[in-house]
Amino acid sequence: MDAFMIGVIGIVVMMVLMFLRIPVAYAMSFVGFAGYWVIAGTAPSMEVLRKTFYQQLSNHTFTAVPLFILMGFLAYHSGIVSQLFETARKWVGHISGGLVQATVLGGAAFGAISGSGQASTATLSRIMIPEMLKVGVDRKLAYGVVASVGPLAALIPPSVLMIIVAIATEQSIGRLLIGGLVPGIFVALVYMILVSAMVKRNPALAPPIPKVRFAERFRSLKNLWAFLLVVLVIIFGLYTGKFTATEAGAVGAFIIFILFVLREGLHFGKLKDALLQTIKTASTIFIIIAAAFVFSNFLTITRIPSRLSEFLVSLPVDPVLIMIGIIIMYMLIGMIMDMVPAMFITLPIIFPAIVKLGFDPIWFGVMIVFLAEMSLVTPPFGLSLFIVKATNPGSQLKDIYQGSYPFIAADLVIIALFLLFPQIITFLPSLM
């Protein structure tokens, strides 16, 4: 049996193991090692394990991941998040959509210091859903907007998922992070327009809250200085090349730690919780990354990526049609499994073809992250939907599903716009 067929069998076996609920890191490690061993023998396969689990993960680039995660947890415990939402409420709470609009605006801002879509969704769900329900916002709309806005943290820098995609595709982390800035703001604006249209059609969905005087609104801006300090330092450092992604994470985490100490003192309970949550989250990501590298080495030796690349490039159709097919494939995958392992499984196969077809790799990286963000909201297994359910006792999964549908429709429009106008993504990175 040739290496190509062994690779095909390996992919099928791994998909079966994942559908049997075997943890994805174990499935990828087992299939990757076993397949490499069958093709190359014992010594080379053991060398792959040694290099992957030590050399790859000892790369200093990976230190940016826990630093960005730590930023989000420290920001939550320091009270910066609550101040963001309070300021957003005062500025946009009186317009059509009221507190729902404030949730979109505050959630997008929180994404700029969170780095993790799941953590952002959980925080938004705990803080904003009770507030929205209290003022009379429709339950389904409250669930849907939180489930959709929370994952924006995966798109807006600093983003852990952007770093993972950059590593998997061997692209510039800084350029990919900056590439998510304009699309992240753009998505938030589209969501706000959607909410406004829904509420104008049916005002009972979200009654506006009393208008706040301009003087009070401007006074609330003083609460943003900590947030703006962190975000501007990170984005300026990345954009100008003064910081690597790791240095940006370190600077951001240090600033937020100082703010945490100034606001909370050395509150060891909160500090311990932030550190433990960071360790748990980062460890899970690192195990998946290491397993994905093992599996990627196996795919490389089978020549499946190069053959698929040659096949796609040779198709007598417009490359845009091929890209649409790839996007649909990722949307379907995102409905049934977590996109992080899915990306590591598919990117070594798909990415070489994307480059050969002439698509900008930074554009594609940001598009993949947006699709991963969208997968967190798509039924039946969108993780954001389950986070909202878990953090709101008494909520019904049916209501959460129905609340997410308008935002999924908006996501489809956004994907079309990214295809038609790639400059939305590539403009800022092209200037770096």
C-alpha cells in the first residue's frame, strides 16, 4: 500500500475516533504517530514525537498565547470590563436596540483585551444577559447577541486564535493580528445595524433605556483610559514593528496586572483564579497544537497536501468558486466539531492550494478565523450556544438557537463582503 492510501485511511480513522468522542489531541497524536511509523519506521516516527512535543512547543512564539489569555482574565477581575459596558450603555443605550447595542459595542471592546472567544462569551453572558432581561429585552435576542458578539475576541487583536493560525500557516503573527482589526470593527458595525433593523421592525424586542445627558456621557469616558492604554500600546507596537506578538502580550499583561493591583490590591483569590484559568486554557491549546504537528508531519509524508493542491489548481473553474467551496466546507465542519483542531487537520492540506491559487495568505488566515468564530454560534454544536446555556440557569437551548439565526445570516453577508472586497482585511497589513 502506498503512502497516499495510508494517508487517506489515517484521515478516515481519525474522523471516526473524533465522532466516537475520543479527545481530539489523543486522536491526532495516535493516528499521526501510527501512520508515520507504518510509512517510515520506528526511529523516524520517534524522532517526530521528540521534535514535536519539545522543539516545537519550546518555540518562544508560543508564550504569546498564555500572555494574551492572562490579559483577559486579569481585565475581568480588575473591573475594566464592567466599566466598558457602563460607558457603552451611556453612549448608545438610548438608540434603537438600547442595551443590546451597548452589548455589541462593549463586547467588541472587550475582545480587544480578551484574546479568547470562549472566555469573552462567558464574561458577556454573566454580565449582560441578566441586565438585558431586567430592562425587558427579548430573551432570544439577548441570548443570540451574546453568543455572536463573544466570539469577536477571536478576530480583534490580540487574538489567541490568530496566533495559532499564523503558526499553522507559517505567516507573520503581527500582520495577521493587525489584519483582524478592521474586520472586527466592521463585523461589530454590521451587528449593530442588524439589531437596529430588527428593533425598528419590532420595538418590543428591546426597549430603549433613558437617555443620559452629554455631560454624564463625557464623564464616563474617564473609565476608558485603562482600556485604551492597553489596546493602543499593543496595536501601536505590533503595527510599527516595535513589539513581537510575545512582547505585546507581555507588555499588555504587565499593564493590566499593575491596574489590577491598583484597583484590587494583591487580592490573591482573584489572582489565583486568573492564573489557574490561564494555565488550564493554555495547556489545552498547547496539547492540541502538539498533536496537530504530529498529524501534520504524517500528512506531509503521505503527499496528500501537495496532490490536493495540484488537483485544485488544475480545475478549469474560477479560483473564487473553489474558495467558496472551501468556505462552505469549513462552515459544515464548524457545525459538528471544534474549529481549532479542524483547522490543524485541514490547513496543512488546504493552505498550499490557497497560495497556489493566488489568494493572499493573510486574507485567508483572517477569513479562517472568522469562520472559526462563526462556528461557535452555528447549531447544533456551537460552543458559544452551550456557554450561554451553562451560564444562565433556566435558559432553553431552543431559544438560544433561534436567537442566533439572524446573526448567522449577517455572518453570511459579511463573508460575501470579505470575498468581494478583500481590502477590508488586507489594507492595514499591506501598510506594515
